[in-house]
Amino acid sequence: MLERLVELSLRFKVLVLIIFVVIGFLGVQAVRQLPIDAFPDVTPVQVNVYTEASGLAAEDVEQLLTTPVESALAGLPNVQQIRSVSLFGLSFVSVYFDDSMDIYFARQLVNERLQQVGDRLPAGYGKPEMGPNTSGLGQVFWYTVERADDKLKGVTAGTAPNDMDLRTLQGWTIRLILRTAPGVDDVTSWGGQEKQFQVRIDPMKLIAHKLGFKQVIEALQANNAQVGGNFVDVGREQYLVRGLGLIQNAKDLGNIVLKTEDGTPVYVRDVATVTEAGAPRTGAVTRDGKEVVMGQALARIGENAKSVVDAVKAKLDKVKQALPPGVVVKPVYERTELVNAAVGTAVRALVEGSILVAIVLFLFLGEFRSALVVVVALPLAMLIAFICMNQFGLSANLMSLAGLAIGIGMMVDGAVVMVENAYRIMAERKAHGGPVDRTSAVLAAARTASCW
């Protein structure tokens, strides 16, 4: 079979050259489309489910949230195992699927089951939600949102951004812009203070007005909604009736009526102090000794990490235009530095190995054309490898490219044997005064090599 293939290749040389060009073209296209990362992502096909229950102990989280969610997800197809962790106020369930499972189909199956299990959970203890479609290697870009002291000189005193402003800016402006970058699945926020409207009730004032905590909570919920009242016909026109009840600020909260005493309304502000403040925190993010807000851009599974980082950096230009005076965004970590270092090392090894092979072949064969024929096999073999990697969804990383670098010696073995044998046969025929036909010499060399 091999001999027949060699005969056909020697007979149709132009066709072989065309195939060589086609493989080269497809290989270059594969290199452009090949995902590039520092390390291979060996994360299994998994879907994470989170359920928040503020203030609930770990034992209660396990009983009320984790166990029902696990039970509902246990019957899904191609599930290998389910793991869970119950913490204070948080339930975490991770479902591991077979590697042949499509991640988006797996997420669809989990989402369908979560719709069913939602009715079985106790009311008021949180709603299970799926985590982002990313892996442990998905954190491709970190940045901080911080005050620029050198730009605060023109800012009016008392209006300089504080930690709460930075966190609000990150959550409602920067995060929304960066999430539109191609390949970004989500952007997480860390540090700062989450803005809240806090109603700090005075128990003694509640007793004085003969009220309870439940009445205050019900009043706050009932007075924070928009309602529609249909429409009213006035002549030839229709007027829409609306009930405006959404709370806009702390003053609106304080003006909510709890009850009436002898015709005098009792407001929330009469029994509580309403203020804007940060949510309770369990940690902070600092940089260079000062507190900042940090964001992390998460790449989707299977995305090109380098392309995602480039897209996020392009979106940062729009973010800078939306920032108020005195606020700057500074990158902390970007995967491209690690990717360039890792891939650069492997590419350098490939180039150096190819050059070294060419030099050694030239020294041993003593002919430039023979050495060139062997060296041409190196890029062709690499391009074929890149085509296969692209078809099977493998990424170009430190391990895969290093494997190619190690395999350089094996790539040229067949070509070295063929060229050297053909060179020997032609030299012997020339020494005996016989005709020197390169095609027949190559065919004879192939037959001898196949016998070996």
C-alpha cells in the first residue's frame, strides 16, 4: 500500500504540489482559528448551582436547600457525579457530566430541573441559580476601580467618589459594558461597599406607637411597587392611569405611612432612621495600601483566551469615557502576558529545533537541496497537526506546542531515511556509469525503506 502511494505521488507530481499548497492553506487557516491559551483547560463538563439564603446556618442550608436541589438533579442523563457544599447562607451544588456532553445542552437540562425544584423549596429561602459558563481558568482579565488622587484637584469637596460610589460604578456601568465583549460570560465584582437603603428601627419607638417589626416590613414591601390603573376616556383621547410607588431615595422610605393615630399618620421616619449605607462586609480588596474595587472578566468555556482579553481591553476605551472625574480603571492581570510567554517559549523551541535539524542534515548529507527537502516536511507536518487540533477542539498551549517541539526529531525520521537512501542510490548509479533517474531512485529508496 505504501509503495503504491509512493508510485502515484511520483507519477502525479503536480497533484502532490497542489495537495501541498491546499494543506498549507488549510493549516494557516487552522492556526488563525486555533484557540490560544497558556495551559490546556482540563475542566470536566460541569454546571454549578448556587442558592443564597442570608443568615441561614450551614445545617439548615443543607436540609432546606442543598438536599432538594441534589435530589432534583440526580436523575439527569449522563451525570457522573454530584458534589455539594453547604456554607453559612450559601448552598453550592456542582453537577459533573460525561465528557461527551455538550455544555450548553447540559445547562439546558439543569435549568429545566431548577424550574421544577423551585416550587419545592421553602418560600423566602432563596432561589437556585446556575453559575457562569466558565471554568477555573476562565479568569482572563482582572482590573481595579479606584480613586485617582491626582485628578481630584478639580472635584468639589464632599463630592469625591467613596467606596460605595466605586462599587456602584463597577456594578452598574463598568460591568455592563465589559459583559458585551465577545467571549465574556460574566464579570464579577469584589471589594468596596454595596449601596443599600437601610431602615434602622428603634424598638422603643415601635412600642410607643404600638407597632411591630412585621408591620414595618409589610409597609415597606407594599409601598415599593408600580401599578397600572388601565385608562380613562376623555373625549377623543385616552389617559393612562398609573400608580407611581417605586422608592427613589431614603426620603421616600421615610415618608411611608405605617398607620394613623387619631388622624395623625405615623411615618417610617418616626420609628426608624433611614439612611444610605454599605452592606455588611466580610472582606476587602486593597492595592498599594489603599482600598479599591476589583472586577474579574470570565471567559466562556472553549473561547480563545487571547481574543477575549483583546476584546475586553477594547471595551475599556468605552469604559474610560463613561467614568466620572477622579475615577480610573487599572488592569491588574491579563492572560495575554502568560499566554505570550508560554506560547512564545514553545514556538521558539519549534523554530530552534527546525533550524538545528536543517544544520545537522546539511552537515551530514553535504547537499543543500537534500537538506531542504527534509526541512520542508517539518512545517507541513506541523500544519497537519494544527488542522487536526482545530477539528478536535484542542487549543494551542504550552503542552501541545511543546509536544510538537519534542516530536520534531520523529517528524524528520522518515524524510531523512528516504532522502539519504535516494541520495546513496543516485551516487552508486552515477559511479557505475549508469543513467541517473531521480524518480526511479526515489522509488527504489522507498521500496528499500519499506522493507526496513
